[in-house]
Amino acid sequence: MMLCNHTDVVPVEEAYWDVPPFEGVVRDGRVYGRGATDMKGCGVMQLMAFLLVKRLGIPLKRDLVFCAVPDEEMGGRWGMGWLCQHRPDVVDVEFELSEGGGGSSRMNRKDVKLFSVATSEKPPCRVVLTAVGKPGHGSRPHDDNSAVHLSRALVRLADWERPITYTAATRTYLAGLAEANLLPPISAQEELEAAIRKSPGLLAMFINTLNVTMVNSGIKANVIPAKSTATLDCRLLPGQDPEAWREEIIARIDDPRVSVEVVANLRPSSPLQSYDTELYRVIRSVVHEAMEDATVVPGMTVGATDNEYLRARGIPAYGFMPCLLSPEESAGFHGNNEFLAIDNLNMGCELMYEIVRRMCG
């Protein structure tokens, strides 16, 4: 069994943080710092479990591998991707546990104990829009400004309400939540979809998403730009075709002056992983023994992780951080003032150890 985590983090805009982002500040029962939730906190939980198994001399029925890799936030090519290509012996494991799922303490304004074990994820798909117009002097009226063409295209995409798509994975997820009375049943489709659309995190599991992350236009204040570009961070539902998605974007923009190009699929796409495994059953039993009223369901990671590299090799690779994140903690992923509550760090260490002990001891 492999315990896998990534040691790299995304950049910070330090001016918007209330604490130094790289000092591990402990304040008011929280550990603040970039990576606290994504994913150094989970890495610490894994490391503590790994060390305890060794220190306590627990006899192992299967090998236990601790694997900390770089480059996950850039697609994993020089981390897990490199290992899979150059050191297949390291990744020749029966099960893997990394990031992508975990517990939530709030849902639809209710206090909950909801644990999602991520058995699938949405692969990233980077798209670039390019608008071309005629350059000119900024002092004169102009009707062929590339920045305006691009802006109109971005507004069309931002206003695009796409239909909800159900997959085998999300149907299982919804069934578990309906059984726990956390969402309406699938049979009450109109009520269910209204609830899904109220939650951005939930809605991301049911549509291809797109967000504008970079815009570039202009070379001088008094020069009308000839070319303007925008980069979209898109995340596609499992099994979706990037080329078909590109055609949907083109149709939505409906402007031949704006070209659409898929520039990168950053990770391999893999088939849906089964949750009918020893690892999933152990996670569920450990959580239920710790919290009898908890709900445990297989879920989907709406971001991308290194799990896809192992899933592509047929390995059950699950995302699971065994603690109950608050909405404020969840907002710290790639956000400002990222933190992990010390209570959650302690809970995660205890539950991670017990999962590892039962899987490997």
C-alpha cells in the first residue's frame, strides 16, 4: 500500500494574507500556511501513520510505502509521472491513498459528518481563446478591437448555464446522500438539481467547468490591440472528449474572430475505479467506528491529482484526508489564509493510522 502526497504548493499573493504564508503560524487552534490543507497537512497524517507502524513494530501483511513527490500542482510530469515512467517498481502497489476526498462538516447549511472517498476525478483541460482585430490609434472610434471581441466571448461563456450530467459515480454518490437525508432523491429531479446548483462544489461534479484564469491584451495605453488572449482552466467530467468540449465552446461563443485551442491535457484519463475494495471497506469501517452517525460515500474529485497516474495503471487509487473540514478550511485550497484546525490534524493522524494498521498490519 502506498501513502502518497505532494510536497509542492501553489504560489501566494502575500499581501492578501493575514499571517506569513510560509511560517506555519499556530493561532487560535489553527495551523496557518500554504499547503496546510493542500496537501502538507495530509502528508503529515500519512507520515505519522508510517512512523507509528515502524515504531510500534507492527508485523506487516503487505508492504507500506511512503511516497512524497514534487510537481503535482504543475501536472505531475516530474513527480508521479516520472516515477511511473522511470521507476515502475516503486509504484507497483496494490492500493494507493492520496488527496482528493475527505470529510465535510457543513452541507446545504446543515451540520454534517460527510466523508467522501474519491474514486474518480475530473481531468484538467487547458483552453486558450485568441481574438484578432485591427490595431489602431486609441484616440479614434474603432469597431474591430480584439479586446472587445474577447471580452464578449468571455461574458458569453460566463453566462453559459449547462445542463446537469449524471454519471455512474455521481449517481452512487447521490444515492448515499439521499439515504442520509442530505439531498433529495434522484427521483425528485427538479428539487435535486435546484439543490445541486446552490452549491458550487457540488455543481462541479455534474458539469464541465471553465474559469478564466489569465487574460493578456495590449502593448501600450494608446494602441488598440491587434490580438488578445485568455486562458481557461477547464475540468471535464470523466469520459468527456476534449475535442467535443472545444466544439461546444466554439458554438457558444459564435464568433469566427475568436479561435479556440485545447493546449494541454495535463494528466492521463483513466477508467472509473471500483469502490468495492478492501481499502474502501476499511476506510468506511474506521470512520463509522469513530463517528457512528457519519455518512461515507464514494465521490469524485473536482480538481486533478496524481491519483490519475496510478489509476491509469489499474491501481485502486483513492483520495481521502480523514478529517472534517469546515467551509472555511475548504476555501483555503489555493486561497488566502489557508489553514488546518489542530483538532482536524489530530483526528486525521488518528484515523489515518488506524486505516493503515488495518490494511497492512
